[in-house]
Amino acid sequence: MRTGSPARSRRREEASRSAGKRSLKGVGKHDGDARYKKRIAVVSGQDGKAGKLSSRMEARLATAEASLAATHVEKRYDADVWLDAAPSRRRVLLRMEPQVLTLGDATLRVPALNIGNDDHIGLVGDNGTGKTTLIKQVVGRLPDGTRTLYIPQEPSEADKRAALATLRDLPDSRRGRVLSIVAQLNSEPERILEGDVVSPGEMRKLMLALGILGGPELIVMDEPTNHLDLGSTVALERMLVAYPAALLLVSHDAKLVAAATRITWHISGAGDEFCLLVR
């Protein structure tokens, strides 16, 4: 059994001795001199420092142990998070002919597009230029049987309920794997297990973790860093960089796009006419 470090034991002993010094137990009620010395020790606060220092040391040790445990989890799952994912056997997942998409009163001209089985594509452009509309076209035209994980910019209430229900119905081993991926994405799995209300950022992490179980051939994510803090964004970037199959990522985060993608679909234009360029 681990008894703790010598320093911790020493501090606990000091705290115990200090508490004994301050106690009036065993001191006669008429022994004014002894009772006075005890009270002086309490008022001065010097003997209390040992107990406080012991508490601070234990808190620091607990924090260090938690960080160490988190490091072990991260190293353990970095290697196998994509264990069941691989590029599709089809070299090209999608070919799209040139087209013009209607965006309300505006239009988006789209050239011929291809998505290879291991292409990492970043779709960028200003708000209102048709990025989400194009994404829906891509997802809708994928051949039947393509294992696709699509995480929309704002999951619907039905999407959220379905994700939580799926998590609850998983066997223990697979549920544990999902929650381990959530933890690697810089979230506390306990928050997801606490009830039916999950924050938008945690819901995206859960949807990604659940989708990973299916070994997707293509991941499509629309503004995945919305509602994510810096630590979660860095964790997501690391995970997407390592993804071995095809990725279509819509994001305003230039650093994430630069790190996780190799091809850029850029929408430019003004007024009511926009055009997609492939770089």
C-alpha cells in the first residue's frame, strides 16, 4: 500500500503536533499559566501554518496526480482513436459536375469538384456566401454506402436526443471508448453522463466520438470550433490531422484549416454573385 511521500507524512505529523499544542485537553481549569500559553499559540496562528501547508501540499499532489492520469489517457488513445478508420477502397468518393447554386437572391458558381479517399479539404469564405448550402449538396450526392460522419453547424434537438440515446444504449466497452475520446477532446465525460442537457461544444465532441466508432470514410464538419475553448480546439486539431481518410472541414479558424487540410475550396465574390475556387 502506498503511504505517500516523506514530506507529506512529515507535514501531517507536524499538523497533528500543532493541534495537540493548541488543545486545552488535560489542562486544569485553574492552571491559568498553561491555559494562557495555549491561547497565545491559537491567537498567533503560527502552529496553524503546518496544517494549512499540509492541506496545500495534498491539493497540489492531487492536481499533479490528476494531470499525470490525463497524460496517460491522452497517450493511450492518441494511437488508437482511428483504429477502425481507413481510406475507402474507392479512390474517389465523389465527382460533381459544374453547377450554379441558388442562395436566396444570390448565386454560387461551383466548378467540377472531386473528393479523393484521403483528401483533407478546407472550405472557407465569408458568412452568407453559401458554404453550408454547398456542404449539403456534397453530403446529398455521396454514393449510397459511403460511411459518412456529418456534424452540422447547429445540431438539431432531434440530433442531440439521438446522440444521448445512442450513448446510453452502447455496451459498456464501447461507451467507455466513446467517453475516452470525449476526454481526449478536453472535456469531462461525467458532464455528459449527468443528464439530458449537454452544452453545444460537448454535444459536438460526443457526436464526433460516436461517429468514430463507425470507422467513417469521410468526415464533414461545419464550423466545429464554435463553442469550443482553446484547449478543445487544439485537441480537435490534433485528432483531425491524424485522421487517415477523407475530411471536409468548414471553418473560420485559419490555423485549424492550415493544420488539418491540404486542399482549399475558397468562396469569394460580392453582392449577389459568388464563385468557388479550388487551390
